[in-house]
Amino acid sequence: MEREGLNASKTFKFLSKYAIYIVLLILFLAMSIMSSGFLTAGNIINILRQNSFVGMAAIGMTFVVITGGIDLSVGAVMAFAGMAAAKYCVADGSLQLPLALAVLLGLAVAALAGLANGLLVTKGKVAPFIATLGMQTILRGAALLLNSGRPFIGLSSQFANLGQGYILGIPIPVVAFIVVIAAGVLLLHFLRFGRRVYAIGGNEAAARASGIMTDWIKIWVYVLASFFSGISGIILSARVQSASPISANGYELDAVAAVVIGGTSLAGGIGNVAGTIVGVLILGIITNGLDLLNVSAYLQQIIKGAIILIAALLDRKAAK
Amino acid sequence: MKPVLSLKHISKSFSGVQALKDISVDFYPGEVHAIMGENGAGKSTLMKVLFGIYKRDSGEIIYKDEPVQFKHAADALEQGIAMVQQELSTIPDRSVAENIFLGREPMIKGLHFVDKKKMHADVREVFKNMGVENIEPHRKMRELDIAQMQLVDIAKASAYHSDVLILDEATSSLTGPEVERLFRLIREFKESGTAILYITHKMDEVFEISDRVTVLRDGELIKTADTKEMTENSLITMMVGREIKDVYPKSEYHPGEVVLEIRNFTRPGKNDNNSFSVRAGEVLGMAGLVGAGRTEMVESLFGLRNDYKGEVYIKGRKAVIKRPSDGIANGIALITEDRKQTGLNLLGNVKDNISMIALKNLCRAGFILKRQERKVVEEQIEALRIKTPSAGQIVSFLSGGNQQKVVIAKWLLLNSDIIIMDEPTRGVDVGAKREIYLLVNELKAQGKAIIMISSELPELMGMCDRQLVMYKGKITGILEKDDITQENIMAKAVGAEEV
């Protein structure tokens, strides 16, 4: 009896491991059949570009969630980093800096926010949910303060090119997403660092007893999440040619949703980068496809929410 | 006189293992009845059967001339059997008074409000009777220290005016004067006709407070007798008197240099001053009862906690150890007591677990050399005969013995000079146990310095060259090979000849 139960749950685990890939494939085929506009080069490029922003944040989020944490500040980090960089890239502004310097500045403030998150969670022993929620609120306020609540507009063409340009015919946001994915795969699956991230998520006390500097690794994980979000936020403001304090609103939840749909366990210890990419694409294709099918935006929200819940339920079942 | 509570022919087994064998014992009003036995002798199981937490396989419980079957602890409490448990059962975020009156708070007449004033006054009254002065009824349990919590637990049980009061290791966190006050209280209960079941490890307490004593061993009742008729020695012999079976492989003893030396290991505010040393090629056993402080001491010297502070010398050089990575860097491996808590990543596979600690030796520029890692892991799986379908198997699917071998493998991969094993065979079947013993002997032959903590005396006696014994956080003796007898160890472990 017990053995049968075990086998059944193994089969279930096997299925739920590959289910998301099957779901992605079915979605892709279904949309291709239902909408003539879906399977065109232009639309595919469009889907990838639109979703690379959440995607970059989601790669960082994957690390955080594998350690058993969560980062609710990534959307605010995106907005703040975008504004911090754009502030020095206003075309006729007095503060204009070389592009590289402005971007570095944006990335640096993002990384600092991550460092603060990491210190709060490890040294301050604040629950990640609360620590990053506080950080989110602070950074939204800071972003509003930067230009008295207004967006930075009239950005230099160099800066705009970061969001609108192409490298080898691929839009720069997509290139950036690919670079972030590569970095994520390297860090999580090939370097010692990644093994420690899993060890902490699986059993932090055991990781500590095994000589792993758990606080140190966790701080780096939060820095990484903010850093990837910073890249995303800067390119996003370049893409829309306006760095707004309210941009990327709610992206943190889209990122969490993508991570969870991708099979990463919110309890920590389980997950991978590939799953997160699939999660991002599933959410992206649903939005795009429903748009093409003229489904009302209100109904779209309901459908997206339902998909997130189903993924979470599968996660709970697989955890048992 | 008629007994107030009688256990008649109680038996209980867990999946084939007989935990209690035909236990019969009577408890009379106005007696303090000590129940003694080693860890695992069946004391707690017996109490759990009495309270209906475990279902007995056979036998009868007679309470006030009626056969009874309690459903749970609250049910028994309702009928006048109160228990103070070894593990504290308090709610940390409620007040002292709320904890004591949990579920039967005095109400203001006609209203559904708790009468806090009366509740606090009643608590003060109870504390006054107990001679407790420094606990205010409105304080949160969380703010109290463990000894105070234990006193609250005792107050809670005594507030029921019960006919039977069970104290299960009730003094484990109490100091001298508090124990004295508890004893005064026990004598008052006794005079008012309460039967008191006093479960303890501590010899001195048994002789001071109890009228009769029952000794359990391996689930059997060895003897019930008047305490007056017993001596410490006769009690100890009854508690441990079992043959050492031939499960312990023989080994040579050729000790080398002193590898690890501990000096003045002391807890803050205590006067323990523990010192000891371990040589290459020897196994030092650490004996003691649960809570004697053995785990705390080795985890402190390894850097996993800092309960004890003092000096650590490794091969004559003073070492600064603040965290586990320092311990590892100084050539210490600590195979922790509880593999599920601090040993394994149960979500991870065998390979990731085994290579977890030694990973930095298997990396170049931060990159894991995956082929080399796999090779080394396969070697460990082979060497320790870990039964797993593959190195990729998630460890939670392995048996307890094989999980334990994974923990040992991950530490052995470090090739440390000093290997500390805290309960290395807990929850491990006999076959795997013997393999672990063989491994210990092999490591010893390689010249490792080994410390072995175990709560199984026969295991310590069978495996160790010297025997360190602790009692209440203090080393009470270090026995050389020829002096190692069960009686000697037990005498020191229960503080019978306290230094």
C-alpha cells in the first residue's frame, strides 16, 4: 500500500516536473492555431521583448526563492534604478554624465538596495517578506522624491538606444535577458555558489553546521536579485523613453508568479533557471494570446490569477 | 490501604519492538513513588500509555477502583491526574496566569469575561504556597527563563488539586534552592493524600524524596521496592545490568600524540572548568544523561554554538574557533546528533550532500569539477556501502542507516584529523550499526582522534578507549580503560559522587 503510494507520488512528481514544458508547448500550439497573428516573427520578437523585463527580475527572484526567501522590492528597485540612471541622461539637462557612468550608478544603487535587503534578512533576522516590503515602500518613495513625482523625459538618444536598439538583429532587452539567464545558469548550476544556495534552502541549519557561511551567501543572493532588477529597470526606462517612479508596478508579483509556475518551491531548496524561463514565457504567451484574441483585460487578469493558483497547488502537492 | 492507581499487565509494542512487557505496579495515596531507568527503558512510554496518548496492546488501568481508558492528557487531568512533562508545555505568548488557568479561567458572574483580578490573586496564592517570589502572574511566559517556566508548569499541575501528580524529569532545569522548594511542595501534597509519581535520573533526589522506587529496563519492570531497602549501587546495577552483546568489533589501542586539548571550558555564570584531551588513534567516549551538556560542549568547541567558552589547542597550537568553518579549517569534523536537523539537506541528492563540505577541494575558480566530484562521491558510496540506486537519489528516500552513512561520508571526505561523532548510530539498524563501528575502528587505526557521544552505554563501553563522563554541564570523571565499568560510569553520570 505504502509502496504504491510512493510510486504514485513519484509519477506525480515526474509529471509535475515536466508539466510546465508540456503546458508551454500546448499553449504555443493553441495560440498558433487560434490566432493568425500569433506565429509571426514580429509577434514572437514582441513577446520576448515585452517579457524580458519581468524575466530578468524573475531570474534573480529564483535564487531568493530557492533560499526560502522572497523579494518584494524588485519592482521598486527597477523603477528607482531606472530613474537614478536616467536622471543623468536627460538630453538637455545640466547633469548629463557619460552613459556608462549613469548606468553604473543605477546598477550600484540597485545593488545597495539588495545589500540592505540581505543585511535585514540575515543580521537583522527580519522575515524576507517584511524586509523587502519595507524596502519596496522606501524605494518607491525615493523614486518619487528624485524628480518630485514626475518622470524623467527627453532622455538622450544614446540612453534610448539601450532599450530600442538591436544587437545582431536581436532587441537589446532580449539580449540583456539572455545574458542574465546565462549568468543565472552559471551561478546556480555550475558554480559552488549555486550549490550553497540549494543547501541553504534545503536545510539552513545543516548548511551552517557544514561550514557554509549562510548569511554571506544569502546577502549575495539578495544583491544579485536587485542587481538583475537594476539592469532590467534601466533598460525598461530606456525602452519607453521615460523613467517613471511608478514604472514596473507589481512586477515583483509577476516575477514570483513566473518562478512558482516554473516549479521553484516557495519553501526553498528546489527550483531551477530553466523552469523560471518557462514560467515567464507561459505568462507572456497567455497575455499576448489573449490580447490577440481580444479577450478583455479584466478577464485576462482572472485567467492569469487562476494559472498562478493552479501552479501553487501543484507545488504544494509535489512537496508532499 | 487501597491503591489509587494501578497498572495491571501493561504491554505495548511498536512495529514488532516490545517497548513495555507486562508491567504491573500500584500507586498509593500519600506516597512518592520514584520511577527510574536508563534512556529508552520505557518510562515515558508507560506514562504515555497511562494518559492514552499511546494505545496499550494489553493490560488494564484501574483508577479509584474503576477500569479507565483516558483519551488524552486533558481527559486524565479532568479526572484528577496531573502531569508536569519533561518538555515544557506552555504557551509562550500568554501570561503566567493564563497558562496556569488555561481552559478553566475564572469568569465574572453573568458575563463572558475572564476575571483577571481573581485569576492573578489565585496565582499569587499558589506561588506563595510554593515559596516562589519572583514570578509576576501577568508576565509573558516567553520572558521567563527555563527554570521559571518549569516552576509555572508545576504550579499549573498543583492548581488542579489532583489525586495523582506525575513529575517527569521536573527538576531538569531547576537549581538547588528551587529543587528544595519543590520538595517541600511535594511533601505537602503527600500529606494531603496525593500519590506522586516521580520520574528522574538523579540518584540524590530519589533517596531524598521517594518512599518507594520502581526500576524499568528495556521495557521490563525489574523491581519495585521501598527506597530504604535500596542503595545507589543496587539501583545502578538494576538499571544497567544487561550483558554487552558481541556487536562491537575488537580493536588495538596505540595512542599517539595529543591532537586536541580543551582547557577551561566554562558556561557563562557557571563554574564548570572542563578540561580534557584526545590523542591520535584513540576513541574518547562521552557518557552522560540527556541534558548533561555533552552535545553543547562539542558543538561549542567546533564553533556551531557558544554555550561553552574556553581554550582549544590543536596539536599544541591555540586555535580560534568562532564558527563551523573555523572548526573545519582546524581539522575538526563534527557529525551532528540529529541528521534531519543539522546533518542532511533532505531535498538534495546523495551527491550534493556528500560533496557539500569538501566542495571547495573539488572546484577550480569557483567552478565545480563535476566529473571529479562524481568520481569522489562514487568512491564514498562504495567505501561506506551506502545503499542507493544512484548518486542522484534524493536522500529523504534512503533508509535511516543509509542517511546516517551519507552524513558520515560527507565529513570523512574532508579527511579531518579530529572526528567527533554525536550519537552516530541513533535510529540505525543493527547491521548498519556494526558497519559504523568497523569504520570507527578503521579511522582509529589511521591515527584519527575520535570523540564519540552516545546515550547507549554498551556502545560506549564496546567502542571507546577512555570514557569521559558529564553531569549537569560538568565533567565528573575521565575513566581510563581499566576503570570503565557500567557502575562507574553510571555513578558519575548521575552525580552520585559529585566533585
